[in-house]
Amino acid sequence: MLTTSLFIPLFQGLFLGASMILPLGAQNSHILRQGLMRNHHFSAATICMLCDVMLIGIGVFGGAALLATSPVLLTLITWAGIVFLLVYGGLSCRSAWQNNYQHSQANNQDSLTQTRFLVISTTLAVTLLNPHVYLDTVVILGSVGGQFDGTEKIAFAFGTMLASIIWFYSLAAAAAKLSPWLSQPKIRQIIDILVAIVMFLIALSLFKTLY
């Protein structure tokens, strides 16, 4: 049972974790897109959540110092992330340009049974090839969590993980709930354009960190 002294690090973790997750980024854009199509969106949310939980645990319990001393590893992750984000953004641009949403909506049920592996692999790539994920979870949350000891450290880690769990499932559910409205061809085109812009901007920001 949580004591009063553990509520402080727990809520610190919850609010700091939320501040890291809420801004629109690669993961959120991907979950929003999957929820819009109702295409294994909860599977995608689960993968994002599990990856965040794993990386937060690594960061809080010692991984932050390790990553901070490995600039070569961080550079490799950054380049892989840039390439992936450019490809993902390019695919979103192509979807917006082709404007073939009416046809894809008619065949949506068929696509759901064929793309589970693609959704899972893409979600893993969006998460694990995104250096911002490591900076947010391992470096920033890990560094703050490293200031706590014992059960307070566990409470802080649990709070940050809880923020990830609540957010990704809520985002997937909300996108699917609003899907009848968001699935209108014009709105889907706008969403794809916004997703592409987000991906390109993140790729640009990562590129700037290298030079």
C-alpha cells in the first residue's frame, strides 16, 4: 500500500511522464492514424506503451548514464530515425496526394485482416528508431528518477509508466471513437498532411542535433 511519502514521487513521475508524451510526435501521430483507420490501433498502443515502460525502467534504474556515455550509439539511432521519419512522412504525403480515401474506406475491413504484422513492425520502428523516445524516457526521465532512492524511485517509475499507459490507450480509443467523422476523405487528407509535416519537422530537428 502506498504511503503518503510515496505519493509525491508517484505524481511527479505521472506529470513529468505526461509532459513528455502529450506533445504531438511520431508515436502519437502513428497511433492517431491507426485509430482513425481502426486498424489494430490497440495493438499499436500496447506496443508503444510496452516500449515506453521498458525504456523508462532502463533509464530510471541506471540506463541514463550508459546512453549519455555512448555518443556513437546515439548518433546511429539518430540517423536511423531520420531515414525512417522521412520515409514515413513521404508515405503520408503520397496518400494525401493520391487522395484515394474513398476506395480505401470501402476496403477497410479486408485490410484489417492483412496488415497486423505491418502495423506491429511499423509501430516498433516508430518507437525504437525515434531518438526522441530515448531522450525522453531513458535520458530525461531516467536522470530525474535517478535522484530518488529505494521505494521512492519505484513510485516515480510507476508514475511515468502510468502516464504512458493512460495516454496511448486513451488516444487510440478516442481516435477510433471519432473515426466516423475523422474518416471523411477531406479530413483524412488533412491528417495525412499534418502527420507528414510532423515527421519531416522531427527529422529536421534530429538532423540539426548532429551538426
